[in-house]
Amino acid sequence: MEDVASDHFGLSLSEGRVRHLLSSLYQGKKQRGFLAGVLAPDDAAATVDRAVGLCGAASDAADGFFSALVGLVHGEFGTVRLRSAGAVENTLTPAFRELSLVLRRLREALDREEDRYELNAYALRAGAIADEAEALLAQQMEGCAYWVETSAGEGHSRGLRVTLACSPIDVAPILSRTLFGRGWSVVLTSATLTTSRGSFDHARARLGCEESGEASTLVLGSPFDHARQAELHVHPRMPDPRNHAYEDALSERIVEHIEATDGGAFVLFTSFRTMHRVAELLRGEVCGRLGMPMWVQGKDGSRAFILEKFREDERSVLLGTSSFWQGVDVQGRGLRNVIITRLPFDPPDRPLTQARSELIAERGGDPFMEDAVPRAVIRFKQGFGRLIRSSGDRGRVVVLDPRLVKSGYGRIFLRALPEGVRVLVDGDEVESEERRAGGRE
């Protein structure tokens, strides 16, 4: 919920959004778009021509604007935090503001109501782009982290998706003011509001519940018998994920567990780059020797497409990143193995993570224990929760990050799991919580 609130109260301006508006208005080479076919009175012809010319000018402005943003990012893909205003010249705002004004002028000259309605929407969109570009570059929204992000984007200009964005660093005061402090009854329900059994401390602090007075909490038991339905496999002898030997060892263990369950596996990653490298290591074994279909997010089709293909064959293997850690429901034998390759910590160089860490440190807190660990625990619980979706489900969750049992904070992750889950360390079952945390009595 914290991330959803951050996105909602922030701003995001992508090149794709800008290009979509311009192509909807006018495509010169193809003579398509609203302005190419609009039925305008003769005395409005000059205004139509003016709007067409401004579309071209806005496109040129967008070229310069987004190219300059790409130049701020080190490497082909990545994210860079903007710590001060005016990172690039704002060519976008004047071009789109003028375009918006002319579109509104043209709207008043049109006879057909449906044309006026559609053109008004285009004018509002152009005006919003102008305003948001100005707000983002001038960093007008206080208490926010600002950044530029580039990622692979087939069909996009330069083969990149380019986004300029900002989000509030701390959403607690915003939610306290706009939601929890307005005298309404608010009910939050989720399987991942607690970071350990029964503790809502993190959710209270990060969502602003504490600032709005007393909030009642209730933890209800799971309807599932996890002691009978699920088992957790951990491997403390795996190399550290930051070690160069990790990916080879990871591939070997993934194949071992996929073979043990005859497929029906989600393999969850925290990095697209790692996922694609491991996919190449796995393909020969999984698709060749084992004869299992393998679907890789971002390579074999859309999220919806590869999920549907996964459901069609009970021996399928799906490799996915963040969007498959939550909101995916595959019941029955179709999913009987969830492999978590790495504890899901946010990248430390993520701008919003950096800004939150700085804010916590300024307040005298410990960013790792107060932010990084609780957020990773919540996402870990979400990943674990993909396995058991009904009373008839059975299977295993495999964690191939040795920090789960070797680090001091690993105990926090283990305590967040449903009670009764069988734990196997390198294939041997352990019973006590101490052995869960350390792999020994």
C-alpha cells in the first residue's frame, strides 16, 4: 500500500505518453490522426494548420527533452536520481502549452459536439504534459524524490522507455491527512500487513495510522493447513548472491527442484538481468533434457500471455520478476513449486529507497532494519503466498539465498511465515525455530 500511495501522490511523465498524444492528433506521413480528418469550417482552416505545425514543433521539443534525460543515465538502461532542479532544459512545457491553447481555440470553432468533446480532451492532455514537465524539472513538489528511468522498450524512440518521475518520500503524513484523519471508518485487509506474527508496527508507522489516533488491529489465522500443504526448502551452502559463482549454483539448484516436482514451478527473481542470464543457463536442461515448456517474462510474451501458457501445461516453468511475486493465482497442481532466488530487498540505488534511507537516518533511525528489512519481508510473504491458494494445494517453496539462515535478520523472514510450515535445510527437516534461523540446534 505504501508503494501504491507513493505512485498515486507522485507524478510520472513518459516519452510513450507524449508520443501517443501527438500520434493521436496528427501523423504527417500517413495523414492520420484527429487533425487530419476533422471537419472544420473554412474560417478555421488556418487554426487547423497552426495546430498541425505545433504538433511537429512539440515532437521536436520532445526529441530534445527526452534525449537530454537519457544522457543523464549512466549506461544504456538504469535510473538516476535528480537531486536538484533544472537537470535539463525544459523544451517541453512551452511547446505543449502553446499546443494546448491552439487546440482550445480550434475547439470553439468546430460545429460537431463530439469533435469539440474529443479535442477538449486532447487540449487537457497537452496542458497536463506541459504542467507536469514544469513541476518535475523545477521540483515543485516538496518532500519528494525525483528521478529519470530508462528501460528496454521495443517500438519506442531509441528503443528505450524514458520516464521522468517523482514520489513522496514519506506517505504517512499524506495518508493521515487525506484518509485516516478525516473521520471516516477505514478498514485495511491484507495477508501482508504484518511483518512478523501479529506485529502491525511497520504498517502503522509507514501508512500514517499512528498520526491519526488509535487504530484497532486483528490477526486472523490462515484457512489453510500449512503444516500439511507446504514445505520450505533452504540451502545455507549456496554462494552469497553477490558472489560471481552464485548464478551457476543457482541454475543447478533450480534444475534440481524443478525435476523433483516435475515442473509446475514459478522461479521468482528480483532482477531482469539476472533472470535472463539464468534463463539461458537453464534452457538446455529444462526445455531439452527435461522436456518442459519454459516461459520467461519480458522475452516470451506479455505477462498475461505467459501466465496463460503456464496454466495450459502442468509441467511448465515460468521465470518472472516483481509482478509475479503478487497478484497471481494458480490453484491446483498447476503450481506446486515456488523458487525464490534471492531475498527481495529493494535495490539500494533506487532513488526512492535512497531518499527513505536518508530520511530515516536524519531522524536517528536504522534504515536497514526500519525500511529495507520490513519491505523485503512483506514482499517475501507475497512470494511465498503464491503457492497455497486453496485447501487442495500442495507444494514446496524453495529459497536459494543463504542469507535466510545465515544472517542475523533471517529470523525475521522466517517468523513472518505461516505457522507449521515444514522446514528442510539441504533436504533434512528441522523442527525448532532456532534451527530454522541457523540450520542447527
